Amino acid sequence: MHLKKLILFPLLFITSFTADCNLLNLEKEKNNDLVMLLGAYALLANNCTNGAGIWARDLTTNSSVCVTVDLVVSGTNVEVYKERSLSLNYDLTKFGRDFDSITFPKLISTFGVPSDIDGNGKVKILVMDIRDGATANSAYVAGYFDPINYFPDNILSRLRSNYAEVLYLDGKELIAALNFDTNAFASTAAHEFQHLLRYPRMRAANQSDELWINEGTSEVASDIAGYGPQNSRMDCYSGVNDSRCSDGINGVSLLDWDNTSNDVLKQYSFAYVYMRYLYDISGTNDTQRQNFFKETVIGESGTRANSTGNLINLFRNTTYAPNFDASLLGNQNSDVFFRTFALLSAQSFQIANLTSVEQVTSDGASPTTINLATALTRYPLSTTLSRIVTNPVTPTTARSTIKQGSSNFYNSSTPFISASSSRKNYGRVTTATTKGIFFWADSPSGLNANVKYVQTNEEGTTPTIPKQPRSLKSVIESSTGSIPICGIEFIDDGVRTFESIPIE
């Protein structure tokens, strides 16, 4: 729904008052009056227009429903509402107070203050039975943030707006998940809050940030709020303790997101681990690291981390990432991404010797050998990611094709790097004659590009309203109970997929 269409209904009312007053327009005026009366009746009769309800999406029909609510907590920064018909065994009052006094200040100090389009100075959190079609022991949606709420309401639309900052959390299956993860509810709220803080920055810049950056940042946001580390993510990343993530991130692209793929849970895990690694090594204390993350979202320097290239651009700037060392990681975005990717991959696959890492630096070039041993000493995995050191990626399947942004395990024959290849920023680390990892640390848009994913209407002037949810329900089944991926985000940019290339 375009902004132009959103303001159509109010214009109908204005037209009815300004029509020419003559006999020929009498019938037209009567029709307009009827429209006005019906609209006024709808406004008076609907709980969501008189303050007793909050609009939410029915994810099975992608239309809005009016949820009648009760106010549970009204804090300094947040209002927590509960769906009136919902019964739950959870202390929402404590959750609301903790979010108000702990999560909120920690995350706004990292990502900046939220917008305030309704002028009340508070964020609304609605705890409801999210309409996701979930049944007993099925997958479900844990929570979401909906950008429709940033646009004026249109009573003629199937998607309605509260014109306020609203987070939605599931009050049924997500509450049940607390039996497996005591932080599931609060962690999901922190994850979604990053999306709410980030979206106005994206909209103001007319950008749609790359999914892996946005989602990976939200995963780390849960850590920053105090609900980490994300052990389930690291277990999926390594392929241990989680039957859904067999082989771990072996052969999975960090960059090539497809939320209909069985790999999406691994990609969430990959995004969390890489973004957590970059966060950890950007500074030597939490204040420096949080300043780096703030700049990736806000972009006070004029550059936001909407793309892989811009993320690395900010990481190379010692004003925001004072622990960056160009002598160890390089001066070009492509080199820096390659080397951080190599360092993370090697430690994840438990490869200790990085004195002879092979890299192709440009199209058609022969591979060169670089020594990353000193960089490995300078940038080890943090204690937050120590679970990966204890449980490294131990794949059993050798991959014969490779995608951009992936690490492939091989154990049969050493992949051949052809000098005539048009690929670049790929290479290998070898642990034995026929064993190692082959990786392609490149972005499809290029790592030196200042990319904008522009959303415009037909006139090419106004950002469109994101319409379609990316549902993650199909990948969160578990033999021990439904485990949620931390929410979904409504976005309007297409999934960017890239063909795999055979390993020679």
C-alpha cells in the first residue's frame, strides 16, 4: 500500500464538504454523507479506534485484526498490553519493568533512541496469541515488528496501522518455550526492539538493509540486553546438539538468504556468530563495541551498514572500531572481509595453523599466500563464543559447489584454484594434504560498493509500505518442543539469491 493510497480516505471526506452546492450534485452529496456516516460509525464502534484495542496482523491471511487489550504495565519508556482473552502463567509485570529499566536503556545506548510518531514517548508491547496458524507441538512465530505502524491508518485497507511504535510477542507457544529457555521471552523482545529502532533509520535513508546484517544485529542485541550468549544459535552453527542443523554451517552462505530454505536456521546462526565476532573485535571494551554498533545502525558519518561493503567500511574506521588493525586485516573492504571470514572459519573448524592461507584477490589472478597467524592471536573468539571452541564445526559431508559467503569443508581432494577463474576473494586453508576448508568471502554487490536498496512507488518518490512477512515457521520444529527463531520482520525487498559455483 503506497502512501498516496493511505491518505485517500481522508480526502474523500474533504471532497464531500467542498463539492459544488447545486441540484445536480444532490445525489452525490447524499452518497458522500452516507460514506461519512458509515465511516464515523466504524470509528466509534471499533475498539482499535477508541483506545481499547491494538491492531495486529493475522499472519495466515496477511490482514489486520483488532485485539482487545488490557494495560499491564505503564513504565517510563514502555507500555505492556495483554490480549484480554489470553490466559498465561508468566509475570508480565516483572517483564515490563525489566524491559523498561534494563533492556530499553541498554539497547538505546547501543542503537539510538526510538522514534515517537504518536508523541507519547513510549513503546507499546502487545502480548497476544499471534495469529500464525500454530497448532499443538507445531512451529510458531515468536514475535514481530510491523512497519505498517509507521504509516497513517487507512480504514479502507485490510492492513491497519496503530500509528505508534509497537512490538508483538507471542503469549502462548513462546511462554511454553520458557520450559526450555528461561530467557526466550525477554530475548525475543530485545531482538524485535532492534528492528524497531533500526527501521526509521532505514526509512529515512530510503534503504533496505541486507537481511543478514539486520537479523545478525538483532541476535547480538539480545546478548547486549543481557540475555545471551545464544547457545542454541552456536549449537546450530556447529551442527551439534541440534538435529535440525546437521553439518552446521558447512556449505551455507552467510549472505545468500532464502527464508523458504531449510538452511535459514543455520543462516540465522551464521549471522549471529559473524556479527558477534565483528562486534567483539571492533573494540577492547563494551563502550567501544556499542559505539561501533550504533554507527552501523544510525550512520552519523553518512554511512550506514545497509550492505556488506558499508559494514566493513565502518569496521575499518578506527573512530568507530578502534581495535581495527589494517596491518593485520588489510586496507580494502574485500581483504578485510576475506580475512575476518577466514579467521572466524578457521577457529570454527578448529584449524590452528594460518601461516599459509591462499587467497585470490582479483578476477583471473593466481592465488597468493598470506600469513594470518598474528591476526589470529590478535582476534581470537571471545568468551561469548567459546562454545564454538568447545564444540567446533565437525562436518562429514564434503561440498562440491560453493556459494558466496560460505565455508566448505573438504576431505577428499584439495580444491583447485584456477587462475583463469572470474571469481575473486576466495581461497582455502589446509590442515592436511586432502583436508581443509574452501571459502568464498565475497558479496554479490561487491565489497566496495555503497549500495542502496531503494523502495519507491510508481512516481519514484515515496518509500512503499513493506507488505509481505518472511515467515520462519517451517524451520523451527524440534523433537524437544517448538523452538522459535526470534521473530519475523516485515520487509519488501526481494530475496537475493546467487548460483552456486562448482569447486574445481
